[in-house]
Amino acid sequence: MSRLLLLIINTITLIAVIIVNGLAGSGALQGKSVGEISQKYSSLITPADYAFSIWWFIYLLLIAFIGFQWWSYYKKTNLESIDQTGSYFFVSNLANMGWLLLWLNEYIGLSVIVMFILLFTLIRLGIRLNLEIWDAPVRIIAFIWWPIGIYLGWIIVASVTNVAAYLVAIGWDGFPFTPQVWTIILVLIAMGIYLFLMYSRNLRESAMVGIWAFIAIAVKQWSLNTGIASTAIVASFILLVASMYHGYKNRSTAPDKKMKRGEV
């Protein structure tokens, strides 16, 4: 597939994702919104509603991602990012829209499968785009690494939440543990994933999304389940401290230092 055709397909599917998400959020599709279904299958790990506003920030970043690739195409520079992206971005957009349609029609089990397809495509994108493992200029960090890293960070949370919603849908009672214990375990597992990404791929951006999600979980559970709220707060604090320490260790390659050195 030519670079131009790939860019056109990636752009069209991203526009479609944004339109479908807007319609799904407003209830214009199927007569019910994503939020209404989320409330129906809400679990102890579901974040407070405000947390989902991060989607619009993610879409702005993805627009910047595609915009940068168009700029690269016309300037004949950084063309490797287009080649490395390949068809994975296109597939991630299809998975995103597919998940929305399945979710709105309450095919919760199938939505989990599609969510994991989306997660897989983002992991592959991260690997193919060499996220955070070389000393890149600021333009690569801002327009390639940050969009995919933050998107991946949220889909990790979304995947865990989606699985929990499926368990609610089938009426699983958490045996042999209580739902509270399982939720605490899931929060700790998610925290471990973010720490792994940070120290294996330098993805502090993904960890920042984890902090956002954990705080939102704590907010929702604050007056309902102290154990879960406390675990989420501790997990967010650990991620924050780890991110600050990691950032300090790698301060010489921070974007602001690169800009001072003219590495734009």
C-alpha cells in the first residue's frame, strides 16, 4: 500500500471514529449512550464519569498524530513514521468503532474481544514506532510518542473495566474472593503494568493516564468502599513518585532540555 493511500485511509477512519464516538456519547445511535450502558454494567473498578472525558484529549492527540504524518509526507521528512504505522492505526480505528457498536447493543462479551484487539494494535504500534527507546527530537515525542502512549495508557484501564463489566453482565459473584478483593487485585495488576511500561519503555505518559484513572476510581468509591478507594489512591501515589523519579533520572532528554539545545 502506498504512503498516500495509507494516509488517506488512516485519516478517513479517524474522522469516522470521532463522529461515531460523538453520536454514541449523545445517544444518537441505538437510542442509548455509552454512559448509560456503563452505568448498567458498572463495577467497583469503573472510574467516576468525569474520567471518560479523556477521550476528547486522546482524539485531539490522534488528530495531531495524523496531521504530523501528512506534514511529514509533504515535507519528505520523518517518512519512516508512516511506514512504521502501517495498517495498525487503521485497524485500531475499526476496532474502536466496532467496540462502540457492540457496547451499545450490549454484546458485552464480544466487546471485550474487540477491546483486546484494540489494545493489541496499540501495543504493536508502540513497538513498531519505537516509542520512547531512542533519543528522538521533540517533534517525534510530541506528535508520535505522546498520542500513542496516552491512548495506550487509557486502553489498559478500559480493557480492565470492560472485563469487569462482562463479569457483572454474567452475574459472576467473584468466587473464591469477594468483588472488593478482586477489584483491589485488578488495581494492583494495572499499576504493575504501568510500572512495567515506564521502566521497560520509558512510557511515563501511560503511567500518568493510570494516575488519572486510579484517582477517578477512588473518587467514585470514596464513600462506598474505603478499601478500594485507599488502594487506588496508594496506587496513584506510587505511580506519581515512580514517574517523578524516572523523569529526574532521564532529565537530560526531557523535551524542554531538547528545545533549549535546538533538538526540535
